[in-house]
Amino acid sequence: MNTPTSPRCPFHAGTDLPAPALQPPGAWPPGPPPGLTGWSLLRRMSRDLFGALSEWKQAYGDVVHLRMWPEHQIVLTDPQLARELLVEHHDALIRWERGIEVFSQVHGRSVLIAEGAPWRSKRQALQPNFTPKAVQAFVPTITGAVGKALCDWPARDARWPIESALTSLTMDVILRMLFSSEVDADARKAEQAVHEISVAGNAELYWPASWPDWMPWKRAKRRAIAVLDSLINRHIAARLQVERNAWPVDILTRLLELHRDDPAAWPLRAVRDECMTTFLAGHETAAATLTWWSWCMAANPAVQAKAKEEVAVRLQGRMPTAADLPALGYVTQTLQETLRLYPAAPVLLSRRSTRPITLGGWQLPARTIFAIPVQLLQHDARWFPEPQEFRPERFATDAPGHPRGALMPFGTGPRVCLGQHLAMTEMTVIAAMILQRFTLTAPEDMAAPRPAFNISLRPDAPLRLQVSAAQGG
């Protein structure tokens, strides 16, 4: 009979507690019965991923084995072991090939897709664009986009389509940072295109192979990819028609400088791929998180009032600057708690081991697949009491700590999200400026939106909230 795994408590990692007993090679952790092929487990996950993983976690523990022929998959919900895998064993891991195949249909061979030496080279070249100092230089760009967008929000609307408004706003922000361009009709078409690709990509992850995109029933996906390709390629072509000394200071210019300095390593196709990844990842994480944040503000008026007071005291009605952001501590806490409850990437892209790994006493062979459902880690009552409650105070400087690995909405280890500083800066600025100007309220009798997972985590129906201009806003 299988018994739940009981790894060491992450709070006591590194103490004198005995290490888990080493299991013999060939032994696997407990897990649900696979039946003949285990494909029924895959079907179950495709219908309700987090319901299935949560049920198996309760039944079998924090290290669960899923046998889905021809693969062996390990699901980790223990913070210590999840972090150990991604940090200490990172050089023995690649991302799951099927996932990379699906993502590469849109992202090409960008830093998101690359492995090994090509990934290290790309990451090193791109890192200067996303350091805290580099990100701070974009704050005026962000405030300009937000100020313009908020002028178009209504003084009062009982059911304002806030999710769409926030997606358009974050898309405008990334277009300005990437191309020094404002959102236009083509960019607005991209909003629907991103949704189409996300839904299609998520569905394809549960199949071992994809039908060719020329199949008649994949017309929507083809059109969506064409919209995004046109958007990116148009901006690159336009920039190349301009004299070099007239190029603006933005991310595209930095990428084209890499191309100019080393065209073999950075052909124009590589520039296109990085622009696509920056555009998609650069707005989607922020849009999804701010959508959930707006719901959390509307559903928790006392929290919203406290955050509004902080913004009023710190900013005195003016636009935020980079120097103001550290003083907006409570606003940041509301965003951190939103990311805990509703991580934009609730499951990290699965990894495959390239050599045997010993983890939590289990000797796991090469080619084992590892999945880390971040959402289950962040909803675990052992680390976050009453985990479904929205409590920004969890992230106060004097709050009780949680184990490393229990919170990682941007991942961890060498492949931690390259744009995490940009995302947090952008979201803090946007949240502060919304709080300055508007009050968010849930429409009467509105039920809490249900999360839907399609690559990122969004409400299952477009979110609408009551908005009203703040007094003096």
C-alpha cells in the first residue's frame, strides 16, 4: 500500500535532522494507480489540472509519481525539494521537450526556448536590459502610458470591462518600452490573438504531437500567429529604415545593436524572437496579475482603503517616480499577495532530467519529468495559514517567514523570470496610479471569478468591476 511521502520540514533544512532514508534505485514515490497506460491521469489533468494535483497531493504527499506511458513524472509540492531541484540540480535539467515545441511555434528560439550554451549566451546579453537600474529608467515611460489610459476610464461605470482595459494598458506599456510605439488598432487585435494562442497552446500540451497548423480547424490559431508576427516584423522593418543616430533608446534598439555587433550570433530572426517573447511575456504577466489585483481590491475594501491612504500620503497627488516605489510598501504587499493567490504562471514549465538525480531520498533516473505546481505550494496552509484569504500583511517586514521555495511566482534558480523586476515595477506604478484616481467595487451580487488556466491564469469570464472616480482624483 502506498503511503504519503513525508520530507523534512523546510523550516529545518540544514539542521541536525536525519536525511530521508535513501530508497533503492528503481523505487518510485507513491502515486495514483495508472491503469494500463496512465493516459487516464493525463485526461484527468487536462480537465481539471489543479483539482487532480491537489487530490493526489492529499492522498500521496508532497512527492507524487505519475506513470503515464512512456513517461515517469514527479510532481513536487515540497518547498525544499522544489527549490533544491531548480537551484542545486539546474545543470541536470532541460525543459520538457513537448512544452518547448509548443511554445517555439510562437517564440521561435528566444531565451525562453533556448537551452545550454545558447541560453547562457542569450541570457547574458539580455540581462542588462532588465536589471533594477535599467528598469527604473522606464518608469517615466510607464507613467506616461498609464496617465493617458486612465484619462479614458469612466468617472463611473457599474460594469467596466477592467480586464480588457488593463490588458490594453500593459500592452501599451510594453510597446513603448520595446518599440517606442503606442498601442494602435493592430496592437488591439493582438489582445485577442494572444488569447487564441494561449488557449490553443494549453490544449496542445496534453497531446504528444500537434496537428499541422494548416489543418482547417486551426484557422484561428494561424490567424492569431499571423497578427503577432505582423506586429513584431512591422516594427523591426520600420526601425531599420531609420538612420542609426535617430534610433530611440528602447529594447529594440538594444537588440539591433547586438545584431550589428555580431550578426552571426544575433541574426534578425533572433531579434524577432526576443521581441516576440518580450512582447508576450512583458504584458501578459502584468495584465493577468493586475486583473486579479483589481478583483482583490474590490472584494476587500478595507485593504483598498489602506493602500489608497498610503498612495495619497506618499505621492501627494503627483505621478510616482522610481524613487517613490520603495515607499509604497503596502501597495507592493497587495501585489505580492495577489501573486501568491493567483500566480500568473501557476505551474512552472516541466523539466526533464538529463542524468540521475537523488531528491528527498528517491534515486530518480535520467529522463524523469518534474512538475512544480506553484499554485499548490502557495496555497499550502502549512506555510500560509488560511491560504484562501487575501492578507497583504503576510508580506510585512515583521511578518512570520515562510520557507524558501514556498513562494516563487517568477520561478527560482538560474532560469528565474528575466523580467521579474520590470513586472513588479510596472505593476506597482499602475496600481498606485489607479488607486490615486479610482475606487474599485464588486458589482452587487457578483460571485468571485473562477480561475481558468490557459498558459497563464485568468478569470474564466472577462472581469467587469464597478469603477468610480476617487474624490479629488
